[in-house]
Amino acid sequence: SMKNQWKSMSPLQESRFTDFHERKSLIRKDVDRTDRTYEFYAGNDNPNISTLHDILMTFVMYNFDLGYVQGMSDLLSPILYVLRDEVDAFWCFVGFMDRVVSILFFANIIH
């Protein structure tokens, strides 16, 4: 259902949702830069590239406050490679990002 939130958005809705449109653009750029020398991500119409994109877009809808920053695709890429399942990779990425955010938050409180 989270994936359907962004997939069912009309172009008109997207044009009125600036933050979403900007994050979608960043994700597309990052995913397009995924290292294609690895067989898992090689080729122009590689389904793993599409899955990487879909997981990141779904994550944006799942945690819109955190959003997307450049490089998240590099963090997700090995998770997807190891798990080879969209749903499992999504939830693993969610847990990983929660941990990263809590570490960064804690580090900022101490300093």
C-alpha cells in the first residue's frame, strides 16, 4: 500500500507536491548512477535498478520527514543485492536508516 501511494499519484498531484517531485528527481539521478559494472545492476532495462528505485520511492513515502539525501541508493544497493527481495530489502533499509538517524541524533546531542 505504501508503494501504491506514490505510484498512483497523477502528474497534476505531483506538480503540486514540490518536495515529493524534488525527491523523486534526486532518486532517479542517484539510481541512474548505480555502478553498472556489477552484473546484478548491469544493463539499461535491469529489473534490479527498477526495484532499487521503487524501494527508495517507497521509503520517501514511509518516512517523508527524513526524505531522501544523495547516497541513500549506495546504502540500499548492497542490501538489495544480498536479500534479492523488494519487501525484505525495504524493511532492512528502514531498520538501517532508523539506526543511522539515531546514531547521528545521539552524536549531535553529545557534541
